[in-house]
Amino acid sequence: MLQLYTYWRSSASFRVRIALNVKGIAYESCPVHLIRDGGEQNLPAYRQLNPQGRVPTLVHDGGVINQSMAILEYLEEVFPSPALLPDDPAGRARVRGLAQIIVSDIQPLQNSSVTRYLSGTLQLDKAAINAWLHHWISRGLEAVEARLAAEPATGRYCHGAAVSLADCCLYPQVYAARRFGVDLAAFPTIARIAAECARVAAFAQAEPDQQPDRE
């Protein structure tokens, strides 16, 4: 069985949980608490699996895969059905592009390691950190919304009528935006797609509040 080293509120872990559920892949959840006792991701045993000290980490058939997008692509190749990428090259590029806005340009700037640096090293107060989060999350979602609203390939989900890697990335980002108090009224297409995803059991079962390590 696959093992997924995860943290209940990690957006990166969340997107992988969705993909595993969509594909119907059984896996063992191995919680890594990112805060308790300085963070379990810093323990030597975990650093052997993931020298970066991040989640998620996937272990399968003796292999160890770090970074959520690499894991998602691996799952797509090893467990190709149901597909999370379109058949055509242009469609695959579009889905990957949408996903990368989220995983490269938005999520890293809201990461707990970043906010800890802002509060600890730079001594920013809560209001300043909230302003940081709102700015970067909103700026990224504006780009995603513009594409989704304007491009005819957008359908029930980010790309047509089937769930894709883009939805696996968008849904956790919407959760994070709400958690940090970002008003989604300015992003109606994103909000509509997120509502569609919420109706899918694979997404609902991957929700942070449904995880065994939730707090």
C-alpha cells in the first residue's frame, strides 16, 4: 500500500489526497505534525525521507517521491485511470499552467514556514502578516480567475466537464483563502468551480477536517 506523509492543514498534502481519492487508490496516512515540538518534519527519521523537511512525501514500491506536483504526475503515470490530465497536448499544458499559478506563485507565500519567518525573524505583527497573505493570495487568484472566466475550455471544472490536476490544486487554495479571510466574491468563477468540487466525494473526503490528525 502507498504511504502518504501528510499534515491535515497542508495545502500541498490536501491536493495529493484529492488525487488519490479521485483515482480510488488506497493509501496509509502517515501524519507529520508541522508545529508540535518544533515540527516533526525536522526529526532525523523524516529528514531521511525528505531532506527538505516538507510534506507531502509519497512512498510506493520502495520509492520515495517529494513535492506535490511530482507526486501528482507520478500518480497520473502509474495509475492513469481516471485521468487527471486531458488527452490533447494543449489541454494538458493549460491544466498544468493553471496548477502552477497556484502551487508556484500563491501557496509558497502563505506557507507556515514563511509566516513563521515574518512573525519571528522580521517581527511583523498579525495585521501585517494578514496584509501579506491577502495581497499575495488575492493577486494569484486574480490571475486564475481571469483565465478561467475568459477561456472557453473552462467548463463545470477548471478544464471541461472532468476533474483535473488544476481542480486538485484550486480546491485546497480556496480552502486556504477562506481560512485567511480572503473574500471570494471577487472570484465568482473560482467560487463556482470550488462549489462543484465540494459535491464530489473525493474532494470532501480529502478535507482537512476529515483527516485523522485534524485538530
